[in-house]
Amino acid sequence: MTNDQNNDHHIVGYLEGITPQISGWVCDTSAPSTRLRVHLVIDGMIQATTIAEKPRPDVAATQVGDGCYGFSFSIPSAFYDEVEHHLNIKIEGRSNVQLEGTPRTCVFPNRVLTIRAATNADRNAIIRLYNAADEEGGYPPSMDATTATRLLARFDLPKNRLLLAFVNEQAVGYLTVASPVRGPHGHVATLRINILQPHRGAQIGTALMRQAVEFVETSGLRRLELTVDMENMPAIGLYNKFGFGVEGIKRGYYFDGTHDKDMYMMARLFQPEIDPSLENV
Ligand SMILES: CC(C)(COP(=O)(O)OP(=O)(O)OC[C@H]1O[C@@H](n2cnc3c(N)ncnc32)[C@H](O)[C@@H]1OP(=O)(O)O)[C@@H](O)C(=O)NCCC(=O)NCCS
């Protein structure tokens, strides 16, 4: 028997919620400073992995270590289908442990995808979304109420837009179009997009991009540009699909933590609206 298996009975925790997030907490009370890695398993396949380290004051209050043992997962888009699914949480290296509250059978409603411009009422959704995206990218959360307020104000300007994608009312992705508004580059905007991992490959990027293009076509912008990692095939595929072309390479532009990487510069030009009074001139 391995050391880990000896300690299996020291694992405490619970799978609590299924919607809107799959969430719970887990701790090895024999090593309370260790944060366990947990896998979300649906229908026998690992869908996502995270570290159970979110602060849980309610858990700390019950004298379980420092209480930083929470975890949460988005429900992957593919499972919003009104079909019964088998859901489990597995703890890395502790295959024999069955977390309390698991396994479960669950049915998620059909997916309702909504794309719309962010408003002040979305401040909390933005904080959750940007911080989840930071964590997925391996960065510490950087969005707080003040930063979110600043972000909303910035995208409230003409020629600027922050679009949000919601799956069954959970914010799962954003797209920004940012332009200096005035000056010689006032017709140029920069595009950024990010969809949370469990929702990628489910046409949400496409839906966001469609609305971004509609916005650009009606806002007086004539050029939309971006930089993208040359190895980021899903993103390049999305940009190609919407008519962006490669204009050049920025060498060594992006440090990924290990290497300086080359990036494509991509852009799409938009025709200015023809003034009908000038059509026959
Ligand atoms: C890039 C990203 C925004 C795409 O959004 P998405 O919702 O996953 O994309 P969609 O499902 O709408 O697919 C759009 C197109 O992208 C391409 N694509 C998507 N997933 C792909 C994959 N795994 N491999 C190759 N191409 C892929 C396809 O061309 C697809 O069009 P199709 O379905 O008509 O064939 C998303 O994957 C993401 O957020 N990635 C992480 C952040 C990021 O890389 N942002 C861009 C930085 S420049």
C-alpha cells in the first residue's frame, strides 16, 4: 500500500453544487498545507482539472486547515443537452477516494447562448469571467471591482465594445474591440477574444465574432487588427473564417514563460459606407 493510500481516510470534502458551477471543496487533513488537484470527470472522461485552493471561509470556520480548499468548474458546453450524464470528481493520485456527494447522475438543460454588449449590471460576471480566464492561463486573478468599473467605462466609448457570451446565463467568453476613437488611427481597432476552456470549440467564438463584425460595420471603423501566436490554430482558424489576413510576423514578440515567440499580425479591412449622394459623382 502506498503512502497516499494510507492517507486516503484523511481526505474530507464535498461536491456541493452542480449549477451554475460544479463546485465543492476537498482537503487532506493529514497535510493541510497541500492543495489537491481535482479532475472533473463526465461520462468517464476527464473534462477539466483544477487545484482545490479557493478560499472557503465556511470551511475554515469548521477548523479544517486554513479553509483554502474550494474548487469550481464550468459545465462544459457539450453537456447542455437534456441528456442524463454521469458526473464524478477524482482526486489526482488518490484514485480510491470517492468524494462525498459523488458520483452523481445529472441532466443539464439545453444550451441557450446569448451574446450582448456588457453593461454596468455585468460587473460581477466580468470579474468572475476575467479571473477564471487568468487562472486558466496560469496567471493570478487580476480583475476586481475597481478594474471592472474602469473596463466598462473604457468600452462605453464610441468605436469600442465589450461583448460577452453567456451560456445559460453564465458568462463564458468575451470579445473586445478597442479603438483610440480620434486621430489618424481613429478608424482602427484592436480585437481580443477569450472563451473559457470548457466552452471552446462550440461555436461561441464564431457567435462573438459575428456580432463584432456587425458592430465594426456600423461604427465607422475600417480596420480591425490583432496579433496571434503562430501556433494557435483554433484562433487562426477563427480569424481566417472571418476574412482576416496575415500581414506580417512580429518576431520574438510574446514571452510564454519559457520562450520569446513569433506572432502573426492579422487584420481585416472594412469598406466605408458609400454616401448615397456621392454614388453618381
Ligand atoms: C480561439 C478561440 C477564441 C476560438 O473560439 P471557439 O469558440 O473555440 O471557436 P469556434 O468553435 O467558434 O470555432 C471557430 C473556428 O475556429 C477554428 N477552430 C476551432 N477550434 C479549433 C481547433 N481545436 N483546431 C483548429 N481549428 C479550430 C475552426 O476554423 C472553427 O470554424 P468551424 O467550426 O466552422 O470549422 C478560443 O479557442 C479561445 O478562447 N482560445 C483561447 C484564447 C485565445 O487563444 N484567444 C485568441 C488570442 S489571439
